Amino acid sequence: VMVGSSTPLDQYVIAHPEYFFDRSPETARINPDNLIILVDHLKCAAYELPFREGDTFGRAEITEVLEFLTEEQVLHYSRGKWFWMNDSFPAHNISLRSASQENVVIIDISERGNERVIGEMDRFSSMTLLHEEAIYLHQGTQYQVEKLDYEEKKAYVREVQVDYYTDANLAVQLKVLEQDQTRRHGQSAFAYGEVSVHAMATIFKKIKFETHENIGSGPIHLPEEELHTNAAWIGFSDSLLEEIGTEDVERGLVGLAHVLQHVAPLFVMCDPLDLHVIPQRKAVHSQEPTIFLYDRYPGGIGLSEQVYKEMETILAQAERLISSCPCTSGCPSCVGATDDGSKELAMTLLRIAQGGSVHVS
């Protein structure tokens, strides 16, 4: 039995049960060209058997990586072979949950004198999930973060029982470094490439479980983090700012981004937290209204590339979700809790993204 909440993700599944019953099970996804993942794989491979000159590793050119690991004194080169020379077992330092090299250890301090490690999290995610006063869920038990030692990469948590969860706001500056693929759709274009993300957690909200209402907030004091990853994006013609109006375009972008944040993960088989969606009224690289969907892992793991491939399907389903929602101007089940006409504006942008024309009622 599934009881759906008011989030767009739950509402989509409730309204389209065929998605759950007719689709194949989710697939594991990994990007073998991700340099961080490749380096870790090469470490483990070298531990098992030395590399010879001319050896290959899948489709990757590995000579430069092996030379780099030799400079770092991880491997030793002798007589045409690279040997493992580090004291540690390489697999012990590789996370199966993230490609990140720096993880924050989560320590339960509920019982004095019986502190224990209950988990770990990548550094980039810890800004929004392990900040002080955050509610962290582990094996069905709620914990409140008492202290986050960002320098030592340790989070101290204490068991609690509360009827809310926390959601942090992330101020993001995103720049396109390289555009690898693109295709046009009338007044819009879809693209995929490499991006740089500068993110800073600003405030967090306490949100009640049943109603999703905001019952409190607080500031977050953490330094800015930088992430190089991959992204797919939808770019709209700059003429929209004149045809629709700058403020209306911005509200439409925010509403559409809210829907895509929940719908896109359904079609790439990932957790909503693995894929971030950022609207920009004027993107740095094009000066045009743009919505970015980026992998929240260093180097990317292939999620946004799949979004780029399935963009038409994702947009069509986003339109179905919004149009089938019984609200008049917007609600948490579609474009977010709003009464400023964002629903119709988001629908207008969706029509344009699918090759249609501007229409605002």
C-alpha cells in the first residue's frame, strides 16, 4: 500500500501507476570515464596485478594516470611495469555511495561514553544534510546534528523524535565550462556538457511531515564548496524576456524547475537528491533564461547525460503532471506553493521547450 504525499514525485506515481507496474527495475549507473572513478579502479587493479606498458583499461588511455600515481608514490615503475607500493588496501578508501574523495563521518553521541560511528556522507552533500540542527535519518531513526566539524570532517548527532524534517537552501552559481552536445527546438535548445558549480548553504527550513508546511528556519554558517560535474540544460530564447516579461519568466523558470526536480529522477532511475535543478534568468554562458539539471557528484556519473537523451519524454510528463493537477495557480504537488500565476507560466515555458509558441492567458 502506498499513501502518496503532496510532493510532485508521489503525485506522479499515484496518477500514473503504469510507471511503477510496467517499467523494468532500476538499473545501476556508473560513468567509467569519470576521472575520479577511473583512478580508484586503477589503484585496485594495480594492487591485484602490475600494469605493463601498453596495457589498456576499457576504453581509457591510462598511461598518464599511471605516471601520475607514480609521482604520488602510490605506484612504483620498474622494467616496464607499474607495481602497487602503498601500505594500505585501496578498496578500503573507496565509497560505494559516492565518487567523492572526502567524506564526513557521522558520530552518534546519544549515550555518553558510548559514542559510535553510524555512517558517512560526501562533503558536498553534508552542507545541506548535516549542518547544525539538521534532522538526519539513519535506519528509520531520527537524529539531530549537534555539531558539524567541517575541518575535521566529523558530524556529531543525537537521537531525537520530532514530527518534521529539515530542508536547506543552496545558493548556487553555475558556469558552463564546455558544451559537448546540443539540439534546437524552435525558441529553445537542449544541451549537455561540463559545468562548474559554486555552492553555499544559506538557511534551512523545518517542514512538517504530513502537511509540508514550514514551521521554522535558521541560518547555516559553512564555507563555499566547488564542484566540477556534468549537466543537461534547457535554454530559452532571450526574446522571451520581452514577450512575457522578465519577472514572469523568472517565476515560470522557478515553477518548472520545481516540477523537473521531481519528474526527471523518475526517468533516470535515481534519488531526487542525486540530481539538482537550478533555474537562471540569465545564464552566464549565453545570457538567456536557462534551467540546468546537474549530477551532484564530482565528474558526473551519467545522470544528466541520460536526462539530455530523454529530455522530450521528461518535458512531456512534466506537462501531464501540471495539467492534471486540480489546483488553479500552483501548489506543492506541481509548481510549488504559490498563487502568483506560476502554473500557467510554467506551462508556457513547457510548450516553448517542446517546440510550441508563446501563449499566456
